[in-house]
Amino acid sequence: MSELSGPVLDFHARLVPRPGAADRLLSTMDECGVDRAVICAGGLLPLERLSRQLVEGGHVTADADNQAVFAAADGSGGRLVPFYFANPHRPPERYRDEAAGFAGLEVSPAVHGVPLRDERTEALLAVAAEAGHPVYTVCLSRPGSTVADLVALAVAHPSIPFVLGHSGVGNIDYYAVDLIGPHPNILMETSGGYSTVVGTALERLGAHRLLFGSEFPLQHPRVELAKYAALDLTPGQWAQVAWHNAHRLLGKARSRKESPMPKSLEAR
């Protein structure tokens, strides 16, 4: 196993609606040598229900606590970078009104049940394009929300960087690696996927298209770091996966200390 060194940005952590959640995340980052993290709201529904929806379908119409995500990032000195978790059951104007305070967008067919190939998702993507936001999503083995559907979105919206979460669908989605291969505006975030899939993605996509992520608090960053240590990456490859790719993707994302809370969030 190689020793990983250099700065790390965790591209996928969640902020759950519990007291002290941000402090717990930051202390875990300190323990693991993670310098920055992209955060998005979590806890919209019990995990037991989410796991059932992943298999059988279903959805919730609940709103994510984007205000708490913004506030946590705003108080972190730039260590936490907020993504907006959009609810496609709401008008896209809500996201448009708040987009300036966030660095990216997440849409989740698994949570809200709205397919990727749906006019409500398309309306959110139009706002993301206006805001210059990358779009994170997790695909499903369900018509309208498969990796092939994500590829169709990437073709239709070449200016939007998309991030395929969790190494595709399930733990061994080599097919996803091949599907996204010809489409450079899709990157792969690798939390949850087996190390052999990540190794294959490194070979077929290149280190410049992978993003280190943890899915904290469901997965400890130490687990995902160990996965990469087992792959014996070169220092240059690890620097791309752990730091440079994320910052290239985030582009103009500023320290949230410099970003005032959008008025639409202040009112809630």
C-alpha cells in the first residue's frame, strides 16, 4: 500500500440535521487529514426508507435544509463548500433565488423520485447552467435515472460538468465507467465503489476524471482513503483525484465567508 500525502478535498460529505453535525464533520476531517469538503444536506428521510426506495421506488417531497448547509459552510473559514440540494417538486425559481450562495447542485432521483430525464430536472439544470454550477447525482437501475440517462443529459448540456456519485450503480459498475468514458463533462465520485472499479476507472477514464469522496457520516473518510492507498497511485494521480480535479470543477467557488446569505434563505 502506498502512503497518501498532500491536501485532500472530500467531494461528497453530508450535513445531517443534528446538533453539532458541522463540528463533528470538521473534527473527523482533522483526524483524517482532509482539508476541505463539499457538503450537501442529508437526513431527508430515514435510512430504512431510503434503502427501500432504492430497491422498490417511491419518493418524498420534503425540502432539504439548505440553510443549515449554507450556515455551516459560512462559519467554516472556507473549509466547507456548500452544494444546493434541490427539490424538483418545487418551482426552479427557489433554486435560482439561492444559487449565488452555493457552489453546485445536487439532484436525487432516489430521494425525490423525479427522473433525470424529466422536465422538472431539466428546469433545474437550466438554472445550474446560468449559475455555473456542477451537478452531482446518484443514478439508479430505473428507467429515466440510469447512467445512460445521465449520459444523455451530458450530451444535451455540454457546458455543465456532471458528477456521477458512488462509482455508478452498486459496487461493481464497470458498465458505468464505459458509458461515461466518451463524455468528458462527466466525472466520477468514488465513494462506496469497490477498489477494483476505481482502479478500472483510473485506467479507462484517467485520474483527471475521478473525485475522492467519503459519503460521511454514512462512510468514514478513513475507509475511502484506505481504498486509494491500496491502489498504489502515483503522487501525481493522487493530487489530481484528491485536490486538483475538485478545484477545477468548483471553478469560481469562493470562501463562503465572502458570500452573504441569500435573502430567500434569510427569510426562512
